[in-house]
Amino acid sequence: MKADFFKIAEKFTQKGKNNYFVLIGVLGVLLIAAGDFGSGDIKKEKLNDFSLQSYKNQLEEEVTAFIREIDGVGDARVMISFESGQENIYAQTEKSSTDTSTGTAGTGEKENRHSTYENQYVVIDNSGQETALVEKTLQPAIMGIAVVCSGADDISVVAAVTNSVSVVLDVPTHKICVTKMR
């Protein structure tokens, strides 16, 4: 392959200086094409591969490992419930206009206002498919958390677990239940 490339390059250089620019342009296009080959497909698959169950399992494992580090907890198990699934917020364009007209009636001036408002989703072409542009993705909202741990017979351990989980997951303490493991 290199030998062929050098033969082509030699032919271009023999004909004149302007052919250098053509050769550099062709090389640039080839490098750009080689750099973009297949790079976007992997990222799209990872973004679209959201599973509520895998997210729940990962979060429960992380919180369980975190709680086990608290003094007096011992063994622990965490269960998290969600209000809904993942939510996408789509980009939108907004247009509004107001028309005002003034007229005179028999007794005085009259002003008429007419307002219009238009809202449309931003649509992009994604490999031949038109899809709405996702502006941001919201993770599922946590409905409640149950923690079962062996040290829950001590009120200070229950308070430490409740406060720690509340801070880490930004969940109010009344949505966290800590009970003793059998």
C-alpha cells in the first residue's frame, strides 16, 4: 500500500507545484474519513441503552456499600423504588407576536390586541430518520428507600443511616425507612 502511495505521489510531484495542493487535499479528506469511521455508533448505543432495572441495581449496590461503611451498621441491604422512568426533555423553538390596532369608535379610542404563540420541537435527521432533539435527560425520581441493617436496634445508627442516605440521594428523611435485620 505504501509503495502504491509513493508512486502516485511521485507522479503528482513531477507535473508541477499545484499538484502538491491537490495531493494534500486528498490526504486530508482521507484522514478525516478514517477518523470518523464508526466513532458515533458506539456512543449512540450507550446512550439509548438505559434500563431502569440496571440503574436501580447499580444505585442499590452503591448505597449498600456506602451504608456498610457507617460505624455500627454491620450487614445491610437497600431497596429503592422509583416514581417513574427516565424522562427526556426535547428542544423546542418558540415564536410569539402581538398585533395591536387602534381605532376610534363614536365615544373614544379602542385598542385591539391579538397575540399568537407557536411552539415546535426541533427535529434532526439521524441516519435517514427524523427524531426530536433531546435537550436533557432527567433520571427517575426516587419514591422511597428501605434499608435493612443489623445495627438498626441502635437509634444513633438509624439516624446516621437515614441522614446519610438523605444527603447522598437528595431524598427527604420521611421517605427513608431503616429497620433491623433478622
